[in-house]
Amino acid sequence: MEDVIIKEVVTSKQLHDFIYLPEKVHKDEPNWLPPIYMDERLLFNKKKNKSYKYADAILLLAYKGNTSVGRIMALVNNRYNEIHKENHGRFCFMECYNDKEVFHALIASAEDWARKKGMSMIVGPLGFSDKDPQGFQIEGFEYPQLITIANNSPYMVDLIVGEGYEKKIDLIDYLIKMPDELPLIYQKVLSRVEKTESYRLIEFTKKKELKPYIIPVLELMNDTFMEIYGFVPLNDKEKVEFANRYLPILDPKFIKVAEADNKLIGFAISMPDMSKGIKACNGRLLPFGIFKVLQESKRSKKLMMMLGGVRKEYRGKGIDVLMGVKILESAIKHRMEVIDSHLVLENNSRMRAEYERVGGKIAKKFRIYQKAL
């Protein structure tokens, strides 16, 4: 039996192996969804990814002989730790074959690195922020895989538990069958809120109409997401980078914002599921993969809820319902068949209640683990 050797990623060849290892690990899994490799190369580029300015991170590869057989990132998010008065390291982007020896070597190396950084706890899978894939999927493997969400094999759950890790928190993914018309309760709420002259809901048909709102939405996201586990606020440069990254793939029809007193008070962002297009081009957008992604996005009958928030002082006034109902109306109009909630923290009782009110059923569960160092 060959020994497992752990090496830090320092060369371009090693970085290439790190990025493309998952498609080797999952090559016999026909339903596996690849990442968008253009984004992966940016994510792991310490010169271009602004997150490295506030986080210490290391990329590690596991080898048997000259063959890479596993990977992991370990990081310390100094900004998050400072804001939340924590002393936690993280592990993320972990991939390996169903090999207990390799898994142990990877996770132990991440723990040792975090321990040397003075951390008292390690949590994960959790990346730079909650915008990166979080947790290992623990339920719902029979459903199609989704973008920006962990796509691990089931055996990873047994391997992490075998290393003494315990539950930190779960995230829930709901599926909601599209109704033919708005439920009566939402029609009543919509009628009540729309009569309030101090609120103004804004809808879009073109990206040029949407563009002026992107940065204000991200600024509001910084304010409203602070209590969400794992969230790290974006600085000004990161807001511009985030906007430039996602504006090309957003569909204005499925984005709603609300204003009051000439200021943005809420936003709701959804988009057609483009997973089939990403799978069709194997995660490679260039030179022609982007056309497959856009084509499948137009064909999609599944709407993904991505981001949403309401300014604190306006919560409980029906603003979230107003935006949600308007997205629901757009989805019905464009013949969507199902809505996917994306990830909802298990302790977000208000959001979970809204999804369950419209018949949402839990499809997938993801778990973030923790272990004292």
C-alpha cells in the first residue's frame, strides 16, 4: 500500500491538479455537476481573489505516488473572527476518493495548520463566506445537483464523522411546486401592502435597468446578512467584482427591489436554474460553453431563489412577501414549474415558514461540522 503524502500547492501544475481533481473523483457519477472552472481559477488565485486580503489560506493536495488523490483548503477568516469574536479555523473545497487513509491525512493536515495559527476550533466545509459552497450534503442525493451548492459523494459524511466531527448547523433546500395562481393569503397580503403609498416595488425587463441597483443591493446585503452564519461583508472592491461576475447571467425578470423614503429597503434575486447547461459544457464556458448555459437557462422550468433581504426597521411589514409574490407572479407568467429555495439556515424559522406555507418540501440537507482543536 502506497503512503499518502500531503503537499502544499505552490506551482501552477499543482494548482491545475487541485482545480480539476473533482472531475476525476466523480467521473463515474453521471449526475455530478461540475463547477464553472473560470470561477474556480479566480477563486483560488491569491492575486485576483480579494478574499485573501483578510483571510489566511493554504491549498493542500494528497498524493499516492505521483498521482493526486485528494484536496482540501484550510483557512482562517480573520475578518469574520474579529467581527464575531471567534477563534475558528475552517476547511473547505474538500474532495477525495472513498479512502479513509487519504481523508484522514487531508483533514489532519488542515487541523494542524489551523492549530499552528492559534485556532481553538475548526469548522467546515465553509469557505471564505456563505457565498461559497457550504457543508457536506447529508440528505436528498436522489435530486439533481445544483450550482453554488456542495456536490459531495455520500461517503464524505461517514468519513468526516469518523474523524470525530460533530454537527455545527444544518442548511435546508426546499422544492416548491409552482401553483397555477397566487394562494389567497398572498393575494390579501399583496393587496394590503400595495395600498401603502410609502413603499415602491421596482421590477425590471432589461439588464441596463438593473445595473444601477447592483451595488446598492450589495450594500444592503452587507447590512442585512450580518446575523447569518458564515457571512462576511464585502468591501467596495469586492462589491464591484461580485457585480461584474454575476450581472451577465442575471435575468432581470426575476429580480425585485423595494424602496421607501427614496432608499433601498429590500431585494429579492432569483434566476432560472442553469445546471443542465453547465453540465452540458462540463463547466467550461469558453469558447462556446456559455451559449449552452444561456440556452439551457432560457429552457429551464426551475427558478432558483438566490439572495434576499429587508432592512431591519422595515421587517414584519410585508415587504418580503410583496417581493416574493411578485417573483411568484413572474414565475407563473413564464411557465416555471418549480421553485428551489436554495439554502436556508435551519434556525431561520421565518423564511422556512414562508416556504412551507406555499407547500415547500425539504429536498436536501447540508451540514457544517465542527471539532475542537
